[in-house]
Amino acid sequence: MKNILIIGAGAMGSAFSIPCVENNNNVSLIGTHLEDNLIDTMKSNNHLHPKLNINLPSKMQIEKIQKLDALIKDKPDIIVVGVSSVGIDWFVDNFAEKLNNKTSIVLLTKGLSIVNNKLSTISDKIEKLLSGKGIRINNISAIKGPCLAAGLANKIRTSTLIASNNISEAKSLQKVITTNYYSTEVSDDLNGVELSGAIKNLYSMIIGASEGLSSSSADNKIKSKYFYNTSASLIHKSISEMAKFVTHYGGKSDTVYGLAGLGDLYVSAIGGRNSQMGKYLGEGYLYKEAKEKFMNEVTVEGAELAIEVGTKIKEDLGKKDFPLMLSIIDCICDNKKLEISW
């Protein structure tokens, strides 16, 4: 049994708590400073998570961030980071002095960032931020793959990937969280797994645009029936670019063809916020127009990623090898019409 502290009471962090509890671990879920109302709602309503619409395990402790010091005193074996990518600085600022080399950090967060003018994964960013505070942590892992939070929360059979530069660390975590419905694989390609899990959001927008991009002459009725040829072509081209991208930034191309790449891309492309935004872009809407008109209150991870790291990616990569990625970055960052060079 392990003491597990999950930071972030959003959909994924909360869903992840379920297999952790069922494996007889001592689990605590703590909200960020932005989730006080959410924590109050759950605690007053039998741990019902309003977004997942399920009751989280009753024996799990759910608390506000103000209880952090008390929970840290229990010396968690594992700290699970379930905050958004923009919350990583907040996580480091609040937890840096409370970490030690015996604590394992597990990232549910997907994203990339720019650190010292270089493209950086979330694990690399955390290590650099901690190092700047004189703290060294070596036990960082990431869990990535085709896992929708609501599916996991309802115990739908799910496969995911645990990645760590230390494969024994990944195997140790595998024993802690695997259940009969939540199966896990392990990888030592932490860099490639994080890169794949982030950029699939960009490519899922492109695949979501398939219907609109499928023809310049057919009417909408025909396109809506027969756009799958175009989807297949864009999936193939997306995976090819993802493999080149991951290799360029130091990961293994084989990782792209597994759960963190192809598997996660499939889940994102067949539905969800990124593919929905892609559909609007494929229909000819400009990004800012589509966001304001259709998805004003919705977080589109792929668009946020493009805005955060798009300029740097364009500096690093050539359009000849990455026409899809740079097309969607131009579309989002420069508010241009989405156009693909076939």
C-alpha cells in the first residue's frame, strides 16, 4: 500500500483516484487554489464529482489546498500532478520545499513549454524549475495514452502507458495502479511519450477538419457522407509527422506508434474539444471567430499549445517536413484560414 497525494481535482485527477483506491492505496485528493468551490461541492454531496457525474470513493480524503501541510506530513510516496500545463509553475512554487528524493512524481499533465528558449516537456520544466531552487528530484514519471476521464471513472477498460527514464520506477508504479479495467504498459522513453501526448492535440484538430477539407467542389451533403478517405489520409500524414517531430526533439519514433501517440490520437480525433475546433476550422471559420462563436467557454488544448510553443516550433522546423503541424500553427497563431498543401 502506498500513500498517494493527487494534486488537482479536475476530471482526470479525480478519475485517476479510482484505480488507485481500488488497489488498496491510501489516497488523498487535494484541489488547487482555483478549486475551493469544487471541493466544497463534492464534500457536501457524498463525493459526487459534478463533471464526471459519479461519486468518488468514500474512503478517499478530499481537501482544499489549505490542508496541504497536514497532508504532506503523512509523507506521500507518490505525488500525482493533475493540474493543467499552465499550472506547473504554481505546482513547483507550492511544493518545491515539500519534496524529497524518495517521493515519486507522476504527471497526468499534458503539454509543452519554452524554457531557456528551448522546447521543453513538462517533466523537463519541473526539473529545471526545481533545480533553480536548489532541489533535485530524479523520480519523475508520466502517464499518457488514450484515456478519457469519464471512461476511466466509469471503469471502462482502458490501456495507458507509464513512462520514466528509470524503467524500474515505471514498473513499480505499474504494480501500484493497475486494475482489471485499467491496464498499463511501461516505457523508458519519457521524452517521446510526453512529446507524443502533447502534439496529438494539434493533429487531432487537423483530422477533425477532414470533412471540410475533403473537397473543394462537392457539396456539404456529399462531403458529410464520404470524407473518410480524407480522414484516413490525414491520419497517415499526422502519424508520419509525429514520428519525425518526436525524433527531432530526442524521443523514439517507435513511441508514436503506441498508446501515447497513435492510441491517444485516435481517441482525440474521433471526438472531443480539439477535433470539434478542427471541424469549425475545416468549414472555413477563422480560429478567433470559431472560439468566440462556438467554444468561448471551452478549453481547446491543441490551440493553447499552439499559442504557447508555436513560434518556437516554427523557428526549429521546416514546412517541407511538417506541413500539417505548421499549417495548424499558422491557423491558430496568425488567425489564418486552415489550408493544407496536398
